[in-house]
Amino acid sequence: MSEAAQTAGDAMPESLQSGAPQNDAGFLWDFWYPTMRSDEIYGKHLATAMLLEVPLVLGRTSEGKAFAMRDARPHRGIPLSYGHFDGKNVQCSYHGWEFDACNGQCVLIPSLTSQDKLKVERIPAGHYPCEERDGYHLISSVILGPYSRRIHL
């Protein structure tokens, strides 16, 4: 390890070096947060919300499954909420990239040709566990990392 990297590592609190989640007095982690009333999400309308300082795009698929994605496209950061939703995929308004609403995986990049070797399934958009309960769209604030655990309602 370089001297600069070692110095930076020494300056970091021990809890960050170990990868342990930090306690933030303002938020409960591994917890379900209501983000919006369910009746505010209808049809193919994309709704936006802010949760734990993360911009979200919310919706419901044609089959009625609630979803929540980070409202920023992985390539240019353009909000996905500016795009089009067909009931299954969210399409970015910038280049037309399409992402599966339920898992955040890229499913289509229109500009790719058969000669291109880019694998679209390797491009994820941020996606969050989401449920509809008691008239609310609930999003999990699960921490991704070595100490995360899957939580259930």
C-alpha cells in the first residue's frame, strides 16, 4: 500500500475501516419508511420522493407491483422520472436506455448494434426493496455491505 493510502487509512475512524455501518442519529437503518400514500401513485405515472437524502422514482407496474428506484440514470445522472414508463420498464429521456422497474437492471440500450459487446444486464440502476402496506408505499433503508441483512415486513 502506498504511503498516501496508509496515511488516509490511519486518519479514518476505526469503525469505517472495518466496514461496520455507522449510527446516524437522524435515521433508523434496516427499517421500512413510508415515502408516499399509495393513492398518489396511479397508472403509468412516475412519482418522485426523497428518502434519507436519496432521490427516488416510485411507481406501480401493470401487474400492480410497487417499485422504487434511485431517480438518477447510471450513465449521465439524468432523473429517470423525466422519462417514460410503459408499465414494466422505465425509459430514460436522454438516450432511451430502459431499466426493469422491479430490479433496476438495464434491459435495452437502443444505440447498441449486434457488433457491440456491451452486456446491458451488467448495468444496474439503483433499486430499493419496496412494498405497499396500509395505504403507503414503503421503502427499506437496508444498508448494502458486509453487515446487511434482508428484512421482511
